[in-house]
Amino acid sequence: ARTVSRNEDGVLTIGGLTATALAEEFGTPAYFLDEADFRARCRAWAEAFGKDADVFYAGKAFLSRAVVRWLKEEGLNLDVCSGGELITALDAGMPADRIAFHGNNKSVAEIHQAVEAGVGRIVLDSFQEIARVAHIAQSLGKRQKVQIRVTVGVEAHTHEFIATAHEDQKFGLALAGGQAAEAVRRALKLDGLELIGIHSHIGSQIFDTSGFEVAAHRVIGLLKQIRDEHGVELPEIDLGGGLGIAYTSDDDPREPYEIAKALTEIVHRECEAAGLSMPRISVEPGRAIVGPTAFTLYEVGTIKPLEGLRTYVSVDGGMSDNIRTALYDAEYTVALVSRTSDAEPMLSRVVGKHCESGDIVVKDAFLPADLAPGDLLAVPATGAYCRSMASNYNHALRPPVVAVRDGEARVIVRRETEEDLLRLDVG
Ligand code: LLP
């Protein structure tokens, strides 16, 4: 369903519209998102897991009202991790029972808001939170469905900041040492809670399914222990998100059906061996759904060749619209998309306009030597964790997100304006 290609003049087109026309209409920098591709990815995930499983899109990757409506129409559920994401979901009409609420430090107000709205599940992340959610649910006269997030002790081979299943980090309750089992004991005793399952998320931008398989194996070990100790079989397991996407040609992502197959098989096998009935599986992909669907369009400004080193190509955005290169050493590619060029390739670094040397968008790239101010560059695969982590550093105005479909472009998140900036400054 990808509708991105080049026309006969070498100009990038998306959904039938050229990059040059889009830049003219919406300005730069801007994110352009291929709605058909987004919807197709939702369907691929839903179909891969089938009717005995649930797919929760991880809203942290990118969330807006339009996205919520697409998810709703494509039959996906939604994972939120803050009051802000929750109100966006509810406001756009996502039924509360299709929402899962996450976070290692949900505030009392957020828990209250979630329980009152009737979210389908709250994923409990600490002993204190078990007591807190039970108390709030009871005070509202409700029994809240919950899962317990466990730390399975898998080293996911990804950047340290986005790996989450090793033990020395802030999320979840460790299986090792019995914390997770103790959490289950406590949750089962509390009237305000209905414990429906165990949750594990091992990290993000992962290519190898074996980490998920080990996690599934360990989670099922806990289900068995719970059955033996309490005589209850928890009906659900959630194996989190984290499936990697291709940012460069070195990356080799798995397809949703591969992960669905691997997970379903191992859960099935292990449950059979343990004499457990098959639980309902859920997963929470964020990046794998939205990441590949969007690119950022920039206009080239200053070009500075450094003799014997490389050429610094400055664009009209930077770390305020894509912090991932600076934060995780993330790799991206970039291409000249407003014309073709036969000029020699020149070693370039695409940098932003912010006041620090770490403000790099693409560290190493070859761009044509005749690159000139006013040319348009596209950086693909910026749909996940770029707009959602965008900042106003240096009082930058955060770029819009434009959804393109069947030759029509529609702003779904508008560009910030100077008035937006000044409105918050009330001093
Ligand atoms: N479920 C839970 C509980 C999570 O914490 C996350 C991501 C996901 C699902 C979705 O993971 P995904 O499928 O998108 O990999 N800002 C970082 C990524 C942080 C991920 C945080 N949690 C980045 O730009 O790479």
C-alpha cells in the first residue's frame, strides 16, 4: 500500500502528490504521512494475529485524533501512557474498553481518569500502584481489569535507552527473585482489581524474534506458577511492542505474520506442556505501524564544505523535529527529492538550525555536489517518535503532520505558530 514513488522528473510523489507541490502548500519542515500505508499496516497486524489475539497500537509513537479514528476503523486497540494520550483517544471516539493504560508513575489523577472512563485494562507497574489502583477503583465502586507488567530479564539487543527487560531499570516487577509472583498474590486479594493477565515489553527497534520467544516462555512459567499456587489460570498475556523497522538498508525487519507465528507457536507449545489453556495474546506495536508511513520534508539552507572532511548541509528543522539521531545515535537516510541530479556524490552531514553541534539529522549521507539552497530533502521513516518527541527548543515551531491519500493532502496536526508560542508565555 506504499504510495511513495518518483515521477519522470525525479520528484518524489506521495499519494499522487509531488514533494514540490506539498512543500509549497504546507511549508517545510513538515511530516507527510501515507494514510493508505498506515491503514494497510494496521490490517496486516490484525490479520497476522487473527481473531484470538488483540493488537494495541502504541500511541506514544505518534498519536492524533485522525490516527485514533483510523485505528478504530481498522479494528485495532490503543495503548496510552499518559492522561494526555488518554484524552486524545477518548476525544476521538475510541471506546474506553479498547484502551490500555501504561506507565511507571501514573498520577492519582490519571488513574482516576482512566478508571472513571472505563479503560479496558491498566497495566500495573509497581507494588504501590497495585494498592493505588485498587483503592481508586473501589472508591469509584468499580472493579478495574488489570495486567501486571513483569521484567523477564531478557537483554534485547538495542540501544540502552530503549531496552526494558533487563533488571536494572525502572519498569515492571522482576520475575527473578519473586517480585512478580508477590505482585500477583497482592493483586488477587484486592476487591478493586480483576487481574486478567501478565504483561511484558522487552524493548524497542528489535529485529530478532528470539527475545520475544524467551519472554513468552518466562511469562508462561509465571502463569503456571500462578495456577499451581492460586488455582487460577489468567486468561491473557501481552508481549508488548518493539518490532524494528528499516531505517537504512542494513536493517532487516521481521513481518507481522512472522512475529505472530513465532509467538503463537511458542505460547501454544508451552501452554500445552504446562497443561494450561491457551491465553488470549496481545501485542503493542507502535514503530512498526507508523514508522515507515511518514517522511520529513526539509528545505536546504546553508551549505558549508569543510575541506578534507565533509559538507555540512543545513536544513530548516533539526533536533526539534527529530531528536532520535542525537539521543540514540539513530541512523537515517536522506535524498534530494525536488529534482534529479547527475552531479558527483559528496559526503555530507545533514544538520539542523539549532544551537549545538549535536543537532544532526543524518550523520553520513551522500548528496549530489550541485546541491543548492532551496532544494528539498526527504528523510524517510520518521513516522514514529519524531513528531511525538518534537520540542520547541530555540522556540522552534513544531512542524505539521499532513496525511496524504488518493491525491489529497490534509493537515492532521497543524504547524505551531508564533501565537501558540507566545500564548503560553504569560509572565
Ligand atoms: N508497549 C510498551 C509498554 C512500550 O513501552 C512501548 C515503547 C511500546 C509498546 C511500543 O514500542 P514500539 O513497537 O514502538 O517499539 N523513543 C524511542 C522508543 C521508546 C519506546 C518506548 N516504549 C525511539 O525513538 O526509538
